[in-house]
Amino acid sequence: MSRFLFTTWPFPGHVLPHVTIAQALREQGHECAFYTGARGAGILDREGIPYFPFRQLNEDELWKLLFEDQTGFIHWREAGRFQTLMQRWLLETLPDQVADLTPILREWKPDAIVCDPTVWAPILILRERTGIPVAVSCYFACKVPGPDMPPFGLGLPQAEHWYSRLLYRIIRSAVHLGSRKFRGRANEIRASFGLPPIQQSVSAFAGSMPLYMVPTSPEFDYNRRDLPKSVHYIGPCLWNDRHEATSLALSKIRRDRPWVHVTEGTVHVQAPLVLRAAAQGLADLPMEVIMTTGGNREPSEIDIGERAANIHLFPWVSHTELLPQTAVLVTTGGAGSVMAGLNAGIPMVVIPTEWDKPEVAQRLVQTGAGIRISPRKCTPKRLREAVELVLSDQKFRQNAQRLQRSLRRYGGPADAVRLLEELLASPAAQLASSYESVR
């Protein structure tokens, strides 16, 4: 059997999909371990998966940079600040990532690295330095750029006409020009490890890894036809806490009216604007509203005013028990929530608040499975109107169920296991193994 090292940031949306793959690999007799921060280690401990913690990399500084310092920050409006933030996160942590990972690779000796697409040391440094195969494992969509795709992160729709394709070429050219210093810094770091410069973006370079897994279906990812052969769609890798249950709390909620689930995910940069808008806009309507504050916030910390009888507030609810009863999902666009909702065939209202959530929201809207509301326009009235429209217009549910069928064509973690085993059986991996044994 083989050894797989997962390298992920300690954010729930990054760790949890990889836990499902690791569980599936272990069921087939393989060994798995993680390199991540302490904030992502709780679930690993509970699942009995060993992990190597950040040592040179300062997790507290990273958390402050990405979350505590970003309150109210709309990234696409402040391109300069955003590029500086991304450089500090993705590039300036590279030497510390390499310093942490080098002894792990030497002593634990993994046969392959399964890499979060934003942990760049395996992609930019370690694959060439060690010969160990690297498999990129995304958490919702393919980030490899294409000729008809807008720059990732802006949440723009797919190009459908010649003028939109021309516009996107212009935008891509402007982004390419504006990111020269970013690429230059990436090549400076590569040079410090004795590696030649790359002539493309890191996202494009990641597509040259021998395996690139995307945990959704082509239908949710614009049905792209411009991807390298290394890219494989595998379907959702959904983790659900098997050690928790909420059936007693949910059993007290009426089931003769539609359920609306409102969630802002687990990690929060913005104020709880969606929960507040839902508590006011959906109060006393003929529906049951199940709101969750996320595992890092208690309901008592959320000021939503006087709560109507149909508003139910929990810190966390098991999707396994909640989603089969849910008629509409209201979410800020976290990949885990959206994939879980689509896997259950649930239409949505999405209010994308930060980071890559506009990308998730736009893909959902493009499939016809939901409605998108700007955070600046998420008033109680707008949210109520959107939820009522999704409930009343069956096309949203029909499109969500179409997406559900497309996702269920794939095996999720089982497909990942198959592809990873095929990767290690490939001639290139065998050559790398021989290279390592000689070294």
C-alpha cells in the first residue's frame, strides 16, 4: 500500500474535503497524514488521522492576516491591497512551507502529495526538488485559466459572445500586466531553491501537475473544454460529522411547512448580515427558518433582535438530518454548503460575502439553480422576495435537481482514490520512485 501526504491550510472548507479522500484511501489500506495548522487538527484527531503541524509557518499571524484584518474588505474593489494580501499569504509563506515539509518528506517518505491548490510549496518547489508526484485537489472549481474564462475571483459569468470573449481577453491582459511583480517574486523564490523561472501564472502552472482533481461536475464549472488532460472532475467530497446529531432539536420543528436553512458557514470575515436579514425578513411567514451561526460563534453572540416563533437558531446542524427536509438554502456561498445543497437537489439564495464566494455564486446562478444577492443589497425585504421566488418558481428546484444528477454521476472520494492509485501506477511516478531510491 502507499502513503499520501495531504497539505492544506487549516480552514474548514480546505481541510474537510481532503478528510473524506483520506478516509476513502485508508479504507483501501493506504496510509494518510496531513500537514496543516492546529486549527484544522481537531477533526483529524477525532478521525485518527496523523498530522504534522506548522512549525516555521506562523499560523496565528496567518489567521490574523486573512480573517481578523479583513473585516469589511471587498477584495475586487481594492486590487492593490488584495494583491499584497495574496503575496503575503501565498508567496511569502513558501520558504516556511518548504522548511516545514522537507523533514516530513525525508522521514515519513510519502509516495505522493495531495495538495490544496493554495498551498504552493508542493506545486512550485517540492515536486521538482524531490521528484514526488503532486496531485492538486481543489475544493469547488478548477482554477486553471482558459482562453474564454474571466480572471478567477471576480465572479464574472462565462463568456458566451464574441464581445464578452474580447472583454475577458482585455481583462486578462490587464491582470497579467498588473501581476508582473507577483510572478517575479514567485520566480525569485524558485531561484532561491535552484529552480528555473516559470513563464505563466501559478494557477496555470498547477495545471501541469500530473493530476488535478475538481470536486464537482463540468455542468457546475461552465462545461469547460479548455482544460489540460490532468484535470478530472470527481464529484463532491462532502464531510458530515458522524459524531454529532441534532435529531432531537429538529424533531420539534413543524414539518407541514417548507424549511429554509440559513447559514454563513464556519469562518467569518463580515458581520452576520445574512442572519440578521433572514431573522427580520422571514419572520412570521408560512415557513420554518433554521439558522446556524457556525462552529466558531455561539447563538448568544449574534444580535438578531426579537426572534419570531418560526425562526430557529443553532450553532450547528447536521446536513444529513437537515437537508432532506430543506426547501431552500440561503448561504454566503461557501463551497461546502453549496455543494451539499446541490448534492441534495436544493435551490438556493446566495449572498457572496468575500474571498472566492462570488465565483461559487456565479456558477450557481449560471446553472439556474439559484438567485444571487449582493451583500450591499441584502435587506430583509430583498431576501424575503428572493426566498419566496425560489419557493414558488419550480424551475429553480428543477435545475438544482438536474445539477444533483450531474454530481451523482461521479464517485467523489472513491473517484479520487482511483485516480491517485492510477497516478502512482503511472510510468512517471515509477520513474520518480526510482529517482528517490537512488538519491
